[in-house]
Amino acid sequence: MEQPAQTVKAGEINSKFKYEISKFRGAEKITLCFQCGTCTADCPVSRFSEFYRPKKIARMIQLGLKDRILSDKHIWLCTTCYTCVDHCPQDVEIANVIRALRNISVRHLKSLPLVYKELAENLMKTGFVYVIPETRIKKREELGLPPLPKTSPEEITKIFELTGLLSLLGTSQTFERVE
């Protein structure tokens, strides 16, 4: 069931927002979206969520509702399956648009899902996004599987530091659920 439309106030509109988004690789075509709804119709998340609608997100960007969209935690529901991209008649890469929104949102609000922070911390500790238990490593050996690839957590941490991600992880708030 579609949510009722909210009134847009002139003070909310940032007419340059769509151009800010279009500077991100893969999000350049956001202004080409003509609201056909194919992205939403094909989206596996929108089938189970009353709130997550890629078409609505694209329209909010075009209207310049920067603060409203960046503060909406539903942008974190996208699974980046790229089904929307595969079916868009205008080649708008909405999954990449969502990625751009997430990046801007973390910088703007200093907030991200707890799971993202945990995965990044695991990557810096072990070189893998998941901590691999010793029992699993031994089981691999017993099965004659090759050892896991060598990782360099120090290099990953250095990349996080150089890109500013380490600082963002240290200063950002986290949330557990999108409701």
C-alpha cells in the first residue's frame, strides 16, 4: 500500500542536489529518470517493504529533497542486487544512486547501520569481513581444502585511514534496525 504523499515546503528544496548525486560514478543519469516505476516493480525489497521504493527515492533526488532523503534510513534496505539497473529503460543505475546516497548520508549525518561498522572493523582486524573461527580453518584442512588467502589488515587499515573511512567509523553513530 502506497504511503500518502507528504507536503514539500520550499525551504526543503535544494535544486543542486541532483547534480551532487550525478557526480558519483554510476549515478550520472539520475536526471533521466521519468518515473516509469520499473525499478520499484522489479525490486525484491520493495515487494516486502511498504517504505522502500526506488522510484520514490529517484523522485526525491530530482525534487532536491536532500535532508529528507539523507535522513531516511530506508536507503540502507537496498541489497544492491542491480535488478533495477538491469530493467531500467533509461539506464539509470539506481543501485549506484543508492550507494551515492549512503556515502553522502554517512558524511552528512555521521550515522550508519551497526552491521556495516562491524564488517569494516572485522576487515581491519582480520582482512575478512567475517571473523573466521579456528574450527572452520581446521575443518578446511581436514577436508583437504586450500588455505584461505593471506590478508593484510594493516594495508586495509591504511586505506581506511587515507580515504577518511577510519575517522568516519570512529565518529559515526550506529543504528541496528531500519523501521
